[in-house]
Amino acid sequence: MRTYYEAYEDRYKAVHLNGASWFSEKSTPVVLEMLQKYRIGPSHKILEIGCGEGRDARAVLKQGYCLLATDISKEAVTYCKNKMPQYQDHFAVLDCINGRHHGRYDFVYAVAVIHMLVLDQDRNRFYSFIREHLAENGLALICSMGDGVTEMQSDVSRAFEPQERPHKSGKMLVAGTSCRKVSFYTFEKEIVANGLTVAECGITAALPDFDSLMFAVVRRSSAASSEESILSQKGVFSL
């Protein structure tokens, strides 16, 4: 039996069958901004969790970075390989919640993945996976749909139900999938509880796909730093 967070496989299949893509090809600006800000270079190993149709992977690979872009959806990974045959060895199927993966990375990023995870145990496993696969001085960028204040969650039992959703080509019947938005308070609390500490956080966007994305740059924490609060010490800012 498939888990609710696998519903995007059905959505991608439905959209691709119609000769369309679900997302735009415009990359998320904050990804390259953070790679440059933290001086991540071509010699560093980078992992993307949830590459989808390759919007951000394409931009990162074109800059010459050493990237492994992954997604739980076989349909999405196949789509990326077909669209970018010159980079097909850089894409792989990976379930970061229940799957296994070896290796550590200097930089990990996941755009619009954590908000697809509704249940606490799945969200905790996501954060733990990142911590387990960060190199000693590695950093991770986590982006979640939300405004930093609103909290809501969908009914996971309806994730696979066909629902009419807006699309650039018009309304389309696709799998409803899942969504959980959290506040910055909850976001930070989850991060710290899973052995990570926040270096910076804020609100950004990835237009036209996401008009508001919370983001956090995190690293593996020591016992002492895990008790500190980014909201009280760093504040929240916008790019």
C-alpha cells in the first residue's frame, strides 16, 4: 500500500500524459544564492531531495556543481532524465523517509518538500535524514510553503483522490496530494528537536510556482547549540 506522500507520482503521470509539466522551469533563486553565500564550489558534494521536474537541478547543474538530484517519484526522475539527457547520471529515485542512502554531502537542499509531509513521524524522519547525510561542516537549505504564521494541514486519507486544480493550461484533474503549513515557531522547534541548528531563516519566493516560501539554512548541532533559539537570537528576515 502506498503512503500519502507518494501521491505526486500520480499527479506527475496525469500531467505528463497530457504533454505538460506541473511546475515552471524557473529555478528557486534562494538555492543559488545560498550556494554562493556559503561558498559551495564545484568540488563540494550536493544532494537535492525532491527534485520534481528538475527546475532547480537544471540551474545547479548548469553552474557546474557536483549534484545528485533525487525524488521519490519514478515518473519525475524519468522526466528529468529525458529532458536533460546530458545529466541523466545525476538523477536517482530516493525515498528519504523510508529508503536507504549512503554518503554525506557538503550541501543538501529541499525546496517545497517538507510541506508535503503531514504526519509528525514523517517530518521528523525528513529532518533526521538530512542530519545523517550532512558532512561534518555541511549545510542544508530547507524551503517550505508558508508565510511563517499560518498553520494548517490536509487530510492525508484524500491524497490520492482526483481533484480539479488550477494549471497554466487551464484547470486539470490531478491527485490532491498533501500539504502541511507551519509557523516559524513550529518550523524551528522541529529542526532543533532533530539535532539541527538554524544558521539563518526568512521568507522568499519561487515565482510563478510559490509566492511565499519559508526557508532555513541548517547545520548539524552540538548538544549546547541545539538549545538555542534562532528566532530570539537571529530574528526573521526577508530576501
